[in-house]
Amino acid sequence: MKTRLMFASTGLMFAATSQSFASFDPDAALWVGGITFVVVCLVILAAALIPFIAMTVAGTLAGGVAIVGIAFLGAVAAGCTAGYIKGKLIDDPANLAKTLDTIAKLSNQMQIHFEPSDGNSKQAADFKCVLVVYEEEGLKSKSPKCNQKKIKIEGATAQDFFQQVRQEMEIWLTQPVIADSEGRPRWIKIYMEPFPGEGTFQKLKDMVNDDLNKIRKCDLTRSEGPWKTLKPN
């Protein structure tokens, strides 16, 4: 019995890792395989509670081994199937193109929102803000993605604050993204809740329009509400 289970599971695992088959997603395989293993064990054990079956199968050590073995084979088979199905979806050119388009719409945007002050949550604290960018990853792979990154700025003075913001903006603008190759401009949106003051907004606007546009075409907009992530759940 043990020998048969070993050969059967080895064969299924070999099939899962064979290069001649479609792409394989190990995460999907592990999740579905683990769930299937538990479910199959519960189903067989539930059936074994019936007196007749309990007397003939579950009442012996061999019966227990059989239950675990059958559940294991079911788990491996279900896991391999799930891995192949997920791999097929990843390989689909339409899905890949849709994913890259979503990434392109995110990675050319920067969001700026401000930290609330201690005494008034509607008022921004002095010289504190957060820059939110969306970084591309694995564009040449079959599973590209876009990671949200937050950069906290805290200046000792107004001059120090704006200098740090400018430095991070310059770094972001000099790093190429998909939209650059398509001739699309970068976007920066400033969120005005908590309120940083019109002077702060104007200073950032002038920084973008007068200086940063020399590095790369960049448009600036504002939102009167609080910050919301652009990345879908």
C-alpha cells in the first residue's frame, strides 16, 4: 500500500514540475491541495463512524493508513489541477496585456497627502507629508505586478521639507515606467485633507511646473478630500 501511494504521488508531482506542461502556480497548488486533504480526511472519517464501515476499515491500523493515503493522493491531484489552471490563466496573452495596462496606469502616478496635526485632524502638521508611488515589478515575467510604496517626509524647517520632497520627486521622475515609452505624462495629485494650506500647495505646484517638468512632462492636480489608494484590492 505504501509503495503504491509513493509511486502515485511521485508521478503526480513529476507531472506538476515537468517543463513540457503549461505554467504551474505552486501557491494555488498548495492551497487547494491542503484544503482537499483536510476535506477528504473528514469525509472518510465521517463515513467510518458508521458501525459497519468502522468494523471493517477504520478499526484497524491499515484502515487508518488507507484513509490518510487516499486523502493525500486526492490532495496532490487537486493541487496539481489547481496549479495548472492558475498557470493557464497566467499564460493567457489577454490577461497579461490587461495586467500590464493596469500597471501602466498606476506606475505613472504619485500621490501626496499630509499628516494631521495633534490638535486638529483636519489641519495638516507642519513639514510632514507622505508620497505614495506605485513601483513596477517583474514586467518581463509571466506575473508582473505593481507595488504600492509610501515615502514619509518630515522636515526640520520649511526649506528642508520642500528640499526632501523635490529630491524624492526627481528620483521618481528619472526612473522609467511603461507610460514613458507610450508618450504619456506623469501625474501628481495632492490631497488637501488634512489641509496643508494654500501656500504649501502653491509651492509644490510651482516646483512641478517650473522645475520638474524639465526632467519629464508632469501634470499636477488636487483633490479636496482625504487620500485613497489607487491600487485595486
